Amino acid sequence: MQNSFARTDLAREASLRVGDKLEGLVTEELIISNCRASRVSVADKAASDAIGKPIGEYYTLEMADYVKRQENSFSDCAHALSELLNKLPFINSANSVLIACLGNKAVTPDAVGPDTADSLIVTRHLKSSLPEQFQAFSSVSVFRTGVLGTTGIESADGLKAICDLVRPDCVIAVDALASGELSRLCRNVQICDTGISPGSGVGNNRAALNADTLGVPVCAIGVPTVIDAAAFTDAEEAKGLFVTPRNIDELVKSSAKLIAYGINLALHKGLTIEDVDMLVE
């Protein structure tokens, strides 16, 4: 039997545990670009405390069809992700965006951020040197934060220094998440406007990345790549244990590519999937 107290980073998952009894918790089911999605709005402190998530807007995109390699599923999911990103006003209106790719490339379940960076269209330097040719593009820069154990620098500290230098309109932070349900593992993408606390999903909380710490709005995008073992057992030995799929390397790479393409379509308006293919491959 699944343990309802298993750790989760997903607002939709947490909201289902408490039901629809709270006035400050609004949920909505969506269909976007042939994909199923949901919205969770956490409007007050009572709702925030109940589900353990900050006040804000949370969107969850289901990508089961993409995982199953259904026809046109990648294009549909990428466009749906783009539309969900642009539902956040500070993303839709941004001219300059810094994308923070969090995580450790050497640890496969934690490599969503670094792998996403490989397929992003970076333009800040090009807009500075060739402004006329790249007028139609947004100014996009990428920072791979690494992890404290290999850099000696907190992600929040490094990112704040980069923000002060680059002065973006907003930040998009990409990271791996944790789920409490098998059905969501590597099958959901969460987007929120509340920022993120790196490592929180596996109980390794670092300094938060949000508007308070960085000085600009922060959108967080993540995919759950591990599940709390508490979802399966109450055994004492399972505490602090997380499980990941056998084919996690393939799932992380495909999820990261989807996130990158969704970001590219959202920020560089007017591009097609084929355009992005040409620019990143």
C-alpha cells in the first residue's frame, strides 16, 4: 500500500492528498496542445501549510504519451510546455532570461538541469555583437550551477552573483524533483512561479532560489526522477532511501530535451520545432 506521507515536490500530488476542502487551494484540469495538464493555485497560508508548498501558481504537464513514444507526442508536449511557461506573466513579457541548470551531471537522476543546458538556444552574446540579426530572439543566458560538493559554492550564492552581473528580467531554474507516486515518476513536468530549494526533494535542503534571494522572479521547472521509498514501506531501513527507474539515463535525457525545447519555444517566439532542431543540433 502506498504511503500518503512519502515525500513529494509536486504540488498536484500534495493537493490530492488534502482534497478540495480548502478555500485557498484551487485546482483545475487542462488540455493544452493535445496534452493533459493541471493547475494548482495556492492562495493563502492555510493552503500553503496544508500541502507544504509556497503560495503561488503550479502547473503540471503529463508526458506519458511522450515516454511511450506516441506519434507527435514530443511536438505536442514541447508546445504545451511552452504555453504553460507563457502563462506566467513575467516569462511572457521577459526580454532577458537567465536559465539556471541545477544538479550534478555525474549522478544520473540529478542530471536533468545539466542535460537541459545542452539543448538550449543561448543568445545573450549574439544579441550584443549582432543586434540586428538576432533582433527577433530574446536575450537568453545559461548558468550551470554545479553542486556544493564539487564547487564549494552554494547554488544560490553563485546564481545571485551572476544575476547581479547579467541583470535578467527573470530566472528559470531547472532541476530534478522527487515524487511520491510511481505513476508520476519521469512522467510529469512541474512549472511554478515560486522558485525552488535545490535538494529539498531528497531532504538535502540548500538555500532557496526565489525572488527574495535573487531579486527577480523565478520560475522553477522540474521532472521527478526519484521516488521516496516510504511510498512502498514503513520499514526503518527505508528512511532516506530513494528509488529510480532502471532506464533513468534514457528518461533523464528525453525529459531534459523536452524541457529545453519547451523553453526555447516559449522564449524565442515564432520558432518551430524544426527551427530549434537546426539551431541546437
